[in-house]
Amino acid sequence: MVTGVAVVVGDSVITLGEIDAEVTRQRPTLLTMYGDDPPRFRMELKRLADGIVEALVEDKLILHEFATGPYNTNALDAVIRDYVDEIIRTTYYGDRARLIASLHQQNITFETWQHIQREIFIINALKRENASDPHKILISPLKVEQYYDSHKDEFKVEDQVQLRMIVLTNSPDGVSAKKLGEEILTKLDVGVPFAELASIYSTGSQRARGGDYGWVNGTYFKASISKVAFSLKPGEHSGLIEEPDACYLLMVEDVKPAHVKTLMEVRDDVTKTLLSKENVRLYEIWIERLKRKTSVRFY
């Protein structure tokens, strides 16, 4: 199993053991997600294995391209040595002995680890050169506008309120949340700032920020609290909301009705999306070209 041949790419071999080791490493995640659905788990495990095989094949194709291409190996090896030294410096505090001890626990020699790092560096360098170099990809303003116009549903924003909230729970010294809430309401009604009272009395996660939860939509809190929040006008505060777990006081600072974000608001995000799509497209074209140049045999 460990040495059985699964795929031969050029003159490089991918063994069944390599595939199985990576599947085993990722299997617990799938088990957590789909363990209670055996048919789905088996399907996802098969998809995982297929994806691992494809990724290993692509890596071998890239390494074969480097080995047979017009690359200056001596110059690259000098860069790779600096790259390895940087890993040792940043990850192992510059202590090579610490690294070697760690590798020993994994039954990996320093030479093997160094070879792996060299291959990783080469793969990433060639990917950047052939598919993901931002200097080689131009996303024009027209493309951004066209994407925005045809994907406006992606930029819809639900009704939102800018909310502050005071959360009150029964205290160990016997002061009830309801009684404290009524006292806070009295203070609010005579003009004490909501944020000031939240920073003193609230037990919520945003106490240090004066109870500020920022802009939230209708699904951020449970329905009973959201219903009250979205009934308030800017500057208004609620009455005391009594729930089994705690009592709540809300104040809405501002309201945003549902709308579609403008192109100006999403231009950077759209550009990043288009760059990512173009990276994928260029990478797939490049890999297909490598497959046509190099023999790939499955067993």
C-alpha cells in the first residue's frame, strides 16, 4: 500500500501511500461534518481523495516543467537556501537543532524536509509566474461594471439598525435584573446617555464599547429582540424587554432601509473577485498545457 504506484507523471511516481496519508490527515474533518450521514460521508471522502490525487498530479507536472524548462537552477537554489533559513528563523527561533528535533519526532530527516521545502518553493514560484502574478492580470473598469450590473443580487443589504444594547442578568448579591432595568430606564428618561449606562451596568459582550453592536440585520438577535429593535426610530430607546435568560434595553442610533450597495461601495470587492476568477482560469489553462506536454498514467 505504501509503495504501490497510483500515478506516474513524467518520470515521477505518486504512491498509494502518499494519497492515503493525506486522506487520513483530512478524514477527521469530514467525519465531524458528515459522520451522522454515512452515504454523504462516503461521497465526500471520495471527492476528497479525487481532489488530493489531482493536486498531487498538478504539483508533479509543475516540478517536471521546472526540471525540463530553461530555469537557472544555481540561482534558484541560492534563493531557496535563504527561504529555508527564513523558515528556521521565524518558526524555530533560528535554532536548527530545534527544527531537527521536531523532524526527528516525525521520522523525517533534515535533508528530506529541505527537499520538500525546495519543491514547495518551486511550485509556488511557478504558479505565481504563470497564473497569479497580479502584474500580468488587468481588470478593467468596464469588467467591474459589467460584473456589478449582472450580479446585483449579491450586493443586496437587508434592513439594518445601528444598535446599542444593555444586557442585565440577576446578580449574585440578589439585585434582580428587572429592578435594575427599571432604575436604568428612569435614568435614561432624565437624559443620562445610553452608552454611559451600558458601560456601567451591562453584562453583554459590548459593555466596554457602551453597548455598541454596530449595524445589525433582523437575524442577528433572536426574534423577540429584533422585533423591538426594528420598531424603534433613530434616537429612541426601548422599554425593558424581559426574557427567560436576561432583561434587555435597546437604543437605535440610526436606520438603513434595505438597498443594493453602490458600485463605489463594492468596487474593491468586485475587483478582488474578478482577479480570483482570472487566476483560476489562467491556472487551469496552464495545467492543461502541462498535461498535454507530459505523460500522466493512472494505475
